[in-house]
Amino acid sequence: MSDPPQSDESSTLALHGYGGVVPSPADMHSPARRRLIQGLAALAPLPFVARRLHRFAVADLDPALLRALGAAVLPSELGDGGISRTVAGFERWLAGYREGAELLHGYGSGEIRRTGPSPALRWTGQLRELDQAARKAGRKPFAELDLPARQDLVRAALHGARASGLPAVDRAPHVAVGLLAYFYGSPEAADLCYGARIGRNSCRPLEESTRLPPPLAEGR
């Protein structure tokens, strides 16, 4: 078995395992199809069912909706390019997610932790609910609303949620929170926060160890 490819994306979770999105016919995206798959869950081994549900949910994820959500919740300082880059990385992270995969642990720790159930099915449904709420309120798709209107819908969707810091990405109760958790666990977030090209989680040459990181403006 070949080793999984290395990724330059960083997130709150460091996962083993990888995989891609398998395109599916349009009829596999229908509510009836999803209900059928969930109804058959008890007739097949749980790991198999979990993998299949995850792959169907990822294939059903609407990139335009996710990009519109990213523009509404991610820092505007990222600009269009940074937001698109973050959303694309989040999509790759979700496509490669594997339930029950062993997580990296610290030195000297014998505790083995594993990833929880895939959030893909829940998050895909939440994106769809945002779009439905937008069409109901303004008769426009979520992606076509202006930024303040999208932000109002996200606030409404998160109303009542307990705010106690950002959770691990896969534990996020809402896709908007998951996207934020993914970004703020990334090296780009640290660079943006300090206004410098720190390159967290990367190795700098020894001769550069005494130099201050260059200002972020020089790298743009």
C-alpha cells in the first residue's frame, strides 16, 4: 500500500488517510436517494456505510454555496484570492476525511485518539438550509445575496449556539464554524494575525533562525 500524499494544508486536525471525491449521477443527490441510503445503513457493515455516506455527501456539496459562505464569515483581509484558497483547502480536507483514523499525538503520550464521525452529511444539509432560507426570505439563492444579507442568515442559523471558542474542525456544530476553525488552525491565519510571513509548521533554514519574519506585505 502506498503512503498517502503529503499536503501543505494545515488544520486543527492532523489526519492519516486520504481519498478523493467520486462523481455521482444527479439522481443520487435527491432527498429520496439519501433517505434510501440511510435506511439501508443497518443492512451493511457500519464502516462501509459511513464511507459511502461521506462520499455521497462530499459529492453533493455545492462549491458555489461554500464559496459564498466563506466570503461571509472569513476575514475580509484575505481578499478574494485568500478566501478562494481557504475554501478550496477546506473542501480538500473534507474530501480526505476518514472516520476512525488515528490522530497524531504529542511526544511522551501513549493516548491514541481517533477522528469522529464525518461531518460532511450534516454540513451539506446546513448549506442547503442556508440556501432555502435565502430563497424564502429574499427569493434569491444564498450565493446571489449581498454580503450583509448572507451574514444575517448565518447569524440566524447560529442563534442559540454556545460560543466557547472554536472546536476541532470535525466537531464544529455548523459548517460556518467548521470553516472558521479550519482557517484559524492554518499557517495563513497566523501570518495574517501577526502581519508577518511566519510560516507556522514549516522549517526555516538554520541561517534564517535569527532573522525576524519579513512583513506580510512583502509576500503579496
